[in-house]
Amino acid sequence: MGRFKNNKKGRVNVKPIVNKKNQANVDHVTGDKIPKSFVFSRTKLPGSVKQLQMDLRKLMLPYTALSLKEKKRNTLRDFLNVSGPMGVTHFLMLKKTASALSLRVARTPQGPTLSFKIHQYSLASDIAQSQTRPRCPPDIFKNPPLIVLSGFGTQELHLKLATIMFQNIFPAIDINTVKLSTCQRLVLLNYNKDTKLIDFRHYSIRLQPVGVSRKLRNFVQTHKAPDLRNLQDVSDFITKAGYGSESEGDEEAATVTLSSDLGRVNKGSTKSAVKLQEIGPRMTMQLVRVEEGLCSGGIIFSEDGNVDEKKVKNKQDGDEEDVSSEEEGEEGSEEEGEEGSEEGEDMDEDVEE
């Protein structure tokens, strides 16, 4: 007689679905939507540019897909369809051609799209090899970086759009409630109006108490017994010349007074020196085009001078002047026709590994 085996291991346990608000997409302090990003390529990338893509993904942590897998048959529409349910707000797309390397930064789902030409770049590994004491602990990527923009304070429309794009690509902070322990990275973008180039830098932030030697700081942080074989007394470890008296970073402009304790060394109500150490990647790029839609639509700005003047005028004067409904209807039909044709062509491009 056959036996029926009671295989409890084969059962599938289904947990009930609980309707809860998706708190991962909203900042619990500011209440704003947390920006998230996808970093992927539009063409097949060589080895060094592929590593640059991984460095950019690491820079965008923790609100990015670090292990995003791309397939040859994927199109831009595929990424766009996934971005909505996952709360992705920005695309960073690398593209390598025979003549240039470019980076597109786009806001989903309707744009705008900023296209940058990368003139020079250095990988994070190159930055680390050029330093005597590279510092890049993995814990600093648990929080998003701060963003600092320099030289973008002009009245030009394309620079205003670039400012808004980069400000919104990282979560906003509230200076009244932010914790100092979460401010461990900084992204700096410096615009040179003479050369029209943007210097892109990525730093780690650390604080050091003013007037304390390196050896004493290491002792407090690690609790490891120092080497005292060549000293006559324990006091020589602190007072003897040549044992780490540092004036680096003790300038008044580079010091801050902490409001609370930070770690074992930096105490509240004391002065600490702010140290920035570059961790990469590093890029020198130029804004060459601004498109109204997601990789499509009217051209708001072009370095070559091919600009839709009507769209630029409407962007600048839309809040000040009233446009008649007839003119809006005519321009809207023309714009939709242009966007539909260009978007249809762009969606058919394959994303290769």
C-alpha cells in the first residue's frame, strides 16, 4: 500500500500583505521624496569606462542600484517602466563613441536631460594610488553625500537648469536636525565661466581635534598600546618633538566648533579641523546640450548654437507673460509631434553591456 509522505519542507508560507506607507521613499525628517537613481550605459563600454560607471554607482549610494544588470536588448523604455514602481527619479547614462565620452543626466519620467561631454576622468583607484595614505572606509557610503556648487550663480538658463538638476539628485538636508555623523562625503562641482568646464570632485569628510598629535589620536581611536621602547617616560610620547606635532588643518578658516560629541576624539564645544580627502572619481566635463524631455524633445541649449528659440523664450518668460490659448494649442501640437518622433527613435536604441 502506498504511503503519502507529509513533506512539511515543501510547503510555501505566504505572509499576508500589510498595507503600509512606503517610508523608504520619503525622508522621515523633511518629509520630501528621496531621489533615487539608475546608472547605466547606452553603448558597449571599454574596461576603464565600465569601471567609471561602477565608481559613479558607488558615489550615488545608498539610493541607487549598485548591481544593476544591463542586457543588450534593453531599451530606455525598459528602464523607464521599472523606475516608476521603484521610485527612481534620475538616470545617469554613459555613452562612448569613437570620438567622445558623454554623460547624460535626466529627470524621470518627463525630463529635462542634460548632456555633458567628458574631457578627462580619473577612476577612484587612480586617486587612491596617487595618495600616500588613501582613506575610503566602507561605512561612509551608508549615507548620501553633501552637494556643493560653485560658479553656477549666473542668469543663464542652462546653468540654472544644471543647478536645479544637481541640487535635486541628492536628498536635501535640514541643518537643524541633521546629524554630523551622517555628513561623511561631499560632491563638489566647480564651473569655470572662462573655459565653460565643470570640475567634478568627490571627497570624504573627517574631523580632527585641533592641537592633538596623530599618534595620540590613533591611540584613542584604536586603543592599541603604542611603541614606547625608545622613550624614557610615558610623557615623552606626548611632549617629545618629532612625535606627531601637526599644524595641518589648524587654520582658523578650516576649523569648526562642534555642538555635540562625534566619535571618541572629537568632543562637543571644542574646535576640530575639517579635512577633505579626495576619493574619486574625478571628471572634467562640459555641458553641451539641454533637452526638454527625456532624451528627446526641444533643444533648450546647445553648445553648437542649434537652439529652439521659441522654447527658450517660453521657459524664461512663461511665468511673466500670458500666452493666448490659440498660440499654446499650435505650439503644443508641434512640440508633441517633435517629441513623439524623437522619443520613438530613442526608445529603439539597445543598452549593451
